[in-house]
Amino acid sequence: MNDLEIARSVTLPPLSEAARILGFEDKDLDPYGRTMAKVRLDILDREESRPRAKYIVVTAITPTPLGEGKTVHTVGMSMALNRIGKRTCCVIRQPSMGPVFGIKGGAAGGGYSQVVPPEDFNLHLTGDFHAVTAANNLLAAFTDTSLLLDNPLRLDPKSISWRRVVDMNDRALREIEVGLGGDKNGVPRRTGFDITAASEVMAVLGLSTSRKDLRERLGRIVVGYDVDGGPVTAEQLHAAGSMAALLKEAVKPTLMQTLEGTPALIHTGPFANIAHGNSSILADYVALRSAEFVVTEAGFGADMGAEKFFNIKCRTSGLVPDAALLVATTRALKVHSGRFQIVAGKPLPEGLVTEDLDSIRAGAGNLEKQIENVLLHGVPVVVAINRFPTDTQAELDLVRDIALEAGASAAHVSTLFADGGAGGEALAEALVAAAEAPSKFEFLYRTEDRLTDKIETLATKVYGASGVHYSEQACAKLAKFEELGYGKFPICMAKTQYSLSHDPKLKGRPEGFEFPIEDVRVSVGAGFVYPLAGAIMTMPGLGRTPNGINIDLDERGEIVGLM
């Protein structure tokens, strides 16, 4: 059976059962049909009656096109922890519909470790993405209108950086011209669209700690600069209040459940390149006061989403992680040897589906470095070896030995995809032990460090670079951002997810390279500076055979072909 068929083969308990596990009452929920409900934030104003839950982040080695099963493990580990008697909630991002209809397909997990129903999870959910789209584009309309009607803020049209967004892969919108057709249609200028997950509004929603904080962050968003070089904000454009109104319901997490009835909170979906790639702080706040263990997911590898989880999200939330689960596969480590090339639509190379211990050893540096990247922050790490049918026992034993030697507190084979929570009970026991062991969480850099010092810390300590090279443009912008008071912001590095370095061709554990910063931008509302180490795609396109060609409605009105 495919994932959708598996999801529909299970009779789910009422959502009220998942709510009961977390202590939610009817007054705490705003139902959206029978399978999901918004969680009211009023519960955060109540006196806490339970000790704060243990906080687990799920990360991975550097991803490959094969997929390593990180979401499967976020969902599956919450189920496994429940099976060993720990009341657990998983917290994950809502997927963009662009990849759903593009190349990736659904993102609710897979096999017997899914958030269900997957069609609701992957398509629209409770409309949060559409609210973010509307708020983002309202600000764009306010900006262009102010520019046309006397330009009272003296906004320099060439400095406008605020772009419109849509939650769909559409390469034709990457670069456009607006204001055409005469004086009444606006000031002509070049701009473009990003995908909604890349909107700063999405990052703001994910990093807000309250409704008040959300409103203030929206007001701080910078759309461009005036003719004297000063920032022009959403507050100055009088757009922030209306944007907040559009996000009134989107600020609430959505409650769903897993195939085994474990509660799941779904909220926000920021990119893991130009944003921090994690679910919302508010969802974590709700889960941590309602469960014994909270399992959340950070996008891409430990050098990307987990690093940003530690140094951006935790810095903003004030929360401290207790342990990390790092997912690895034998075939991904073989790819990191640099000996195999994955070509879409073609069979996998023979070495990826037969025993090849030498290739695993050659690619093991990536696993070792990603373990190190977690340990740099003082967080204990357990390694999950996601088993595939072609893996041999010798290969699995080798990966386990490599992980333990690199400093993992434990490493176990996982069959969460095939067996649901039962396939991760050993991992669950190891995570409980790791989370309860003494540890001391540390940020990688101080807020008072200069932006260049923060960048160089990430490049040398996390990515393995020998140093950093800045373009003239990057140097000028970094100096300007320091002058404008943005120097205390954390760094949200925009680089490829397919390598520890800036170059996706550099597999394994590259070292001694120079890390290039070609440009630098700032998200003032979200509160981070994002340097660009190469071109970052913010509006994907559809391929020749996108996943959308498989999606349809059957004669009963049921969605088919989603996964």
C-alpha cells in the first residue's frame, strides 16, 4: 500500500482523544471539521499545572535526493515515546503546496508513521498559508500605493525589496514588472514573486512568542529604504494592523493526530534557507506545558535547521533543548562518499542497494561532522539508523559504531516507517536517557558579536571552512546593517542544503574551503540577518512530470495520487 492507502486503512479515534492526552478541554479548541482543530492561545495564560516537558529536536545528516526519513522519525518517535509510557506530542511544520504538486509530494511522514489525514495536512489545512499570503501581498499593495500617491515616505523605488508571494511552484513569476499600463496603475518597476514559505511574514509568525509580539514584529518589517538610506517599515505604511488582523486565526497552532492517536501540533512553514526552517515557538509553548515529551523537527541537516533551531529559535523562545535525534541512512552515507550519482527517473546505482562498507566509511565524515555540530551546542545526540530493505547487518553495525565513536550517546536501527511506533522503542528509551542526563546548552555565538564574527563562527565551526570571503556588496551591506542597529541579530545563513559547504558538489565532510558571502539581506521583523552563500531559489518551478499530474478525485470524491 502507498502512504495514502495506509492512512485510510486505519480507523482513527476521535480528535477529542488526542486533545484529552494533552489536557485540552472543549473550550480550548476551535474545530475545523472532524480531523483538526485550532488551539486557542488562552491556555498559555493559565497557571502551569505540570512540569515542563522534555524538549527533543529531530535533525539529520546532510540530505540527499533519496530522502533520509526525518519527518517519519519526528512523527514515529512521538508514537514510540507514547508506547513506552511517555505522554508525547509532536510539533511539525505545515508543508507548502508547491512541493506537494511539484517533485516532493506529501510531507506528513510516511508508511506507518504519519500525521493523518495526509490530504488535509498537505492541502490547505486550516488556511494559515493563505492568510500569510494575503498579509504579505497586502503589504506589497500598501507599498506600491504609497509610492504612487505622492510617496510621502520618500521611498526609493530601486531599494524596494518586498516581493509578492503565492503558495505554488511558478517559475514564470520569478521576475515581473508591475505598474504598467499608465499612470493610474502604479509606478513601473521590476519585482517578482516568492513562494509563501519564503515570506518574512511566515518567519515572523513562526518566531512570535505572543499575539502582541506578532503585531510588533509585523510593524518592524522593512520594505525598502528612503532616499536618505533610512528604513521604511510596515508600521510607517500603516499596513501592520491589517496584516495582524489577517493572521488572527493563523497565529493558533492546529491540532491533528498520528496513525496511532498521538497528538500532533502543526504550525507555520518557513523555508530552511532564507528563514529558520522550524515550526512555531507558540506551538512548542503549547506542547511543552501539555505533555511530558515534545518532539519537533528542524529542516534539512544539523548544519541548517538544527543550527538555526539552537541559535535563532531557542534564543527567541528562551527554551532549552534536552536532546537531539539525528537521522542517518546507509545509502545516504554512500552518496556522501562522492562515488555515486543519483539521476531522477533512473534506477539507483548498484552500490546503493548492495553491501558496500568502503563507501559508507568514505562518506562517514558527514555523519561525524553533523554529530559534532549538535554537540557544539552542548546537546546530547542519539542517532537513528533508518533501515531500508536492502541494508545488510554489517552495514548497519558499521554506521552504529561510527556514530558511537563520533560522540553519540546511543545509536539504534529504526523501522518506524514499516512498523510504526513499535519500530522505534529502543530509540525512545535512548532518547529518554539522553534527555534526562546532565547537559549544558550553549549558543554558538553572542548577540553582541559583530555580524562578521558570527558569520565566520558558523563557517569555520559548523561548515568546516578555512575562512570567509566577502564581496564588496556584502561588505557594504554588513556595515550598513551594523549602523542601522541590526548588528545584534542572529545569523540565518542562506546556503545549499546538499552540502556542509556552499557548493552542493562537495559531499561528505569538505574542509579547508573558502566560504563565499555574495550578498547579505535582513529580515527586521523576524529579527535575523541572512547572508547569501550562492544563489538561493525562492520560487521553485514545476518539472516535466510533476507530482501534480498524479493527483485527482475518484468517483467517490476522494483524493488519489497525493503520495
